[in-house]
Amino acid sequence: MSPTPRSFRYALDESTGVATITLDRPDRLNALTFEVYTELRDTFAALDSAAGVRAAVITGAGRGFCSGGDVEDIIGALFGRDHAGLLEFTRLTCDLVLQMRRCRKPVIAALNGTVAGAGAVIATACDFRIAAPSAKIAFLFVRVGLSGADMGVSWLLPRIVGRTHATELLMLGDFIDAARAAEIGLYHRVVPQEQVVAEATALAARLARGPQASLAATKHAIDAEAHMTLEQALEEEAAVQAALMEHPDYREAYEAFREKRAPRFA
């Protein structure tokens, strides 16, 4: 069943298998509400097994990607909650990141402008980040009296940019520009503003043409092996690779090579 969110736009290009999520509160720099958090979590959970979806792009309408939690709709409202209510909310935000990482489909962020707070974590949880020069990014949590370790970012970010850069970004909460984000490896690529969504969509379409079981196994390994010893990782990779050698895509790649044509993966 395809996702049917109400708080943002969702579209599936059936010809390519690329689903596009567009955060759609441009007047608030696509600030997140309780409903948006909930529907994003549920959408990524559904994308994992949604028929016809082979890759996903997430972007924002207007001049920003996402400015984080809405000051009134979330931050102000949280002052009226007791501890149990606050924990319910923080677990919701963490569940969104968990569903993004559990989703076996590649997820590409098209960062068309400001990327801040929870928006920065959502971008970090994606597999690829394609950014416009305007896509300055900041993990703002310490600037508002919260831990810089929010929504799993202290697990995700050091694995992308290293401990030194992650410490600076999470403990200072400063914005860095797109060029700096690319320099430290947080952004994969910076492209002209008008090309951001097209570049991200083209990358998603390329991944969608690829072997889905192979991509899913790779995404899982990148996260799962972070906890393993080298010996455990080698054993895991040997088992997964042997299983994939029995998958039809492996035979198809071989036949395509012999026939000098592009493979047609299942």
C-alpha cells in the first residue's frame, strides 16, 4: 500500500520507482509539527515494502529544506507536557530516524536551502545528501539548552564526518555553509540551486535501476557492522555474500556481461 500523508506531499514515479517526499510548509521553512513527524515515520516504514518503490528522495518546498521543530506547534506545546509526555515525543522523533535507517530502499536528501535542528538530523539519516550552495546546516540543539545528541545524531554523524568534526558541530551548534559541509564529507555533492532536485532524482533513478537486494544488504551492513569486531564483520559479510550469489540478480549481471548489455535486475 502506498503512503497517503496529509502533512506533506508524496508522489511516486512509476516509470522509475522513485518516490518523492516534499516537506510542504514553505512559509515556516518546512518546520516540523507533531503530525509531520508521525507521518514521516509511518511513510518511511511503509516505503520499506511499498510496491513499485525502489528509491526515495526527500526535499523541501520553497527556500529551505527543514528548519527543525516548529517553535509554536512543537516547542511551545512541549512546555505543557509532563515527563511521560516529553518522553513520548522524543521517542517519536527517534522512531523516525530508526525507520529511515531500517528502510531498505536508498534515501536521497535534496537539500534546497536551510537545514537546521531536526531537519539536519533527517538529512544525516539519509544515505546521500545532494545540496544547493544555500544549504547551510546546523545541529542547533545545544543552542536551546538541549543535548547535542538528539534523534541518534551522535551515533550517525561521527560515522560520516569523524569524531572531531562531529564534536564541533554538536557541541557548538554553529551553522556551516554547503562548501564546508561537502569538504568534511557531510554532503556528497553541491550543485546549482536549480539542479538540486533533478540531481537527487537522477541519483535515485540510477539506484532504482540497481539490484535492490544488494543495495539493501549494503545499507544494512554500513549500520550493523559498526558494532562488530573485524572477525564478526567478516563472517557476516561472507554469509550475506553467499546468499546473494544465489539471488537471480547475480546471474542476471553475469549474463548481461556476457551478452554485452545493461543488466535488467529483478
